[in-house]
Amino acid sequence: QVQLVESGGGLVQAGGSLRLSCAASGRTLSSYFMAWFRQAPGKEREFVARISWSGGSPYHAYSVKGRFTISTDNNKNMVYLQMNSLKPVDTAVYCCAARMRSSTSYIYWGQGTQITVSS
């Protein structure tokens, strides 16, 4: 079992920055991919970025590429999402998730943290 707890959400003006954190615990994660997803009101959940637990193979959705950066800190069992140049369309609940490298399904999810970007 893997537990994921997000933090770092809040209200920010357009053009500002925030860093989300995801604390992971419960078992060794060396065989996992970690990801961030988001869901805006009335919309489907959207993939944002993913990275291997070791920090390799980072991949960002086109909508956030160049503005957001996913990273890990294995010593602290943390996953981060640095968000720069935020836009009102980035407003959503952001969730951390984990899947086995051999799987395509994310099976562990955090509770989410709200990001609101004002214009």
C-alpha cells in the first residue's frame, strides 16, 4: 500500500508561481512512476506530468510544458510540481498518483489540493 499526501495549494494571481509537494509513504517506490493530475470543476481529470521515482523520464502535458516541472527527492520520499507562469485555466484540484512501471493504471491517489489562479 502507498499513501500520498499533497500540500502547497492555494490562491495565486495569474503569472505567479506555486510548488506542490506530495509526500509518499508505505512501501518502496523504486518500481513506480509518479504523476500529477488535475481536475477543474465540470471537467474530466487531466494528466499533467509524470516521472520515474528515480527522477528519470520526466514527461509533461503539452498544456503545461515549459511552465510546470515535475521532480522527485528520493531522500525525502517527495514528489514536486513546480508551477510557473500560472494562468486562470490552471485552476483545479491537483492530485498526486502512483503506478507500477509495468502498468498503465495509476492505482494510488492522494486526496488532492486546490489551486486557484485569479486573473
